[in-house]
Amino acid sequence: MIRSSTTNVRKLPWAMLSYNTVGFFSLTFLALLLLQDVSEAYTTDGNNATIAQEWRSSSIDSSLASSQSLSQYQHHRQPVSFYVMGDTPYKPKESILLINQLKEVYQDKHLSFIFHVGDLMRKSDCREWRYQHASNVLFGKGRTTPTLLSQNVTTTTSYSTGSSGGGVPVLVLPGDNDWLECPNRTFAFGQFKRHLIVENPSMQYIDESHHFSRQAKRVENFVLWKDEILFFGLNMLGRRDGLWKRRYELNIQWFLFQFNKYYNATTTSTTTPTSTAPEQQPQQQNIRLIVIVAHSAAARPVYHFIRKFTVHKNIPVLFLNGNGHVYTMTQEREKFVKIQLDRGGFAPPLKVQVYGDECTNAPTRASNSSSSSNTTNATATIVSLFSGLVCIDRRLMETSTRTKNEG
């Protein structure tokens, strides 16, 4: 009996160990399955990836929805308006139309920036005067060009100052037509750089609070800051050339470096290693919105990287691009909205207002879609995004269309 009791005592620990081991490996297996599901949300595109990631962040988003209401934005910020356009002017009448549109844009008392996302001319029409002409129209330099001379029209400086008497920065990105589609790409980019970047007179309106910077290796890429809104301008084109991989790598490096700098900002000053000049490090602040302007979303490696990288940061992202020539609004994720602009000759610049009150009674863009992309050719002239933080306003179209028909 003693031996039997001893034997039972010896067997008991092994039985318990076997039970615990099975339980441990079972829990480990379930944990690995959950990690795999979350990982797939970052590495794949499609409905399942979106649903998995939205499920993961839904509890965070719902808890913050009330704190990020429109009323709170209005209490501590003045409205910030900016306008975005692209794929214009191709023809003389489009130059005249754009001048008239800009005159109206400059009447916006909250105007902060104007962006052009590229394609300043038709494909292969890359003569030097074309770049100078685009510069004259966009910056209001008041010079004549061969095209406008034929119609006895000159640009004027009257529209380059706003209702308050001051100007705003006008920032231009290259499109395929301005560079890659040109017979001599080196010459074309040199002309773009000279007339639209180096000799940009609107840069005088950039001040220290904007923390403006250009990437040293790709000077067309830029970043700036305005009232907790982080703006990026990226050279993303609709087609590829022999150097596209390196260009995409530099885009991603620039985005990551600048995002982390602002996301982890301190009160100290620093010199940016990839910047063209020393700049002051921004003080610790929240990033309430990221705005990205680019010529095309067809630069898929860059676009997908940004979309996946920002989703778990819980920061709304507004991506604005041209090249498609037809207005669409695509909700990639709950806090990632992509807008493709109309071609400039057919529609006016798109107005975007942040912290404004114009969206109080505006239709709200649905944000609970379970599909990977929710695309619409929205006909509403004013739409609210991100719980009223952003207002998309197309009402300038009414005046622009009337001016176009009268012209």
C-alpha cells in the first residue's frame, strides 16, 4: 500500500504538468492566430484587411469621437482655408479662367495656402515659355506670354493679394506632363525648378511658424505646419521611369522623417539633416490632421505605405491628388479619405477648410463602411469630414462655371 501511495504521488505532478502544458500551448496558438489577423491588416489590401484594422481601432476611435468635435476645434483655432487645383492651364482660355478663379480665391479671409498638384501644360509641350507662363498665372507676376499676347490678354498682380491685403504661399508640384512626358526630361525639370520653385515670389509669405522645409535630394517635396495641421507635398506621378524606385524611396524617407519629427517634437532647436536649410524644431503639439498633396495616387508603393503607416496613429489623413481629371472621394479607412480633383479647365480649385463653421449643417461623409474603398462622384457642393474637422467646399464652381460660359 505504501508503494502504491508513493506511485500515485509521483504521477500527480506529471498529470498536472501535462494539463498545464496543453492549456499553455492552446492559449499560445490562439494568440498567434489573433496576431496573424492583425498583421494581415497591415500587409494586405482588400475588404478583410480593412475590416480587421477597423475592428482593432474602433474602440479607440469611438472613445475619442466626442473629444474631437467641431465645437472644440472652433473654440481654440481660427478657420484655416486652402485651395487645391491641378491639370491646368492647358489652353489660353483656361489661363484666363484660372486667373478669374484665383481672384475669387484671394477674397477668402481665412486663406492660408494654394496648392497646384501638377500638369501645368499638355503632354510634350515642354517649351520654356510654358513654365514661365504657368508661373505668371499662378503667382500673378503680371507678364505677357506668347499665348496670351495672341488674345491681347495679360496677367495682373491684382489677384495675388487677399482681402486682408497680404499674399499667401502658392506651392506647385510637378506632374507627368511637366517632366516625364517631355522629350528632354533634364531640361524640363530644370525649367520647372527654376520658374515654379526657385523663382517663386509667394515664398516671401512663408514665416517661421510654418516650419517650411524642402527635401535636399528632391527639392519639389516639401513639408509645412499650420495650427496643428501637418502638410506634405510629394512628387508622386502617374507613370514610372528608370529612377522611380529611388524616387519612391526618397518620398517615404521624407514622410517618415518629417512625421516622426513632429510626432515626437520637443522644445529644443535642431538642424534637419535632409533639409535645405536649418529650421527650428516645432514645440510639442498635437497633430490634428495630415494633409498630403500629390499629382497622382498611382505611385502605389508610396500611397499604400502612407495609408498603412498612418492608420494606427489615430490621426485623420486627407490625401488630395489630380491626374484623373474627374472628381471622386474615396474613403480608404475611417480616418483616411482620398479626393481626386477635377481637371482645372473643367472645374474650379477645391476649397478645404479646417476648424471652420461652414460644415455645421453640411452632409457628413459616411465613415462606417466595411469595404476597402468607398468611392463616389459626390455631387454635394459642401461635405463634412472627420466629425466636422474638415469641410470640403465646391461652391466656387457656380461662379466659375458662370464665368466660363460667359467667356
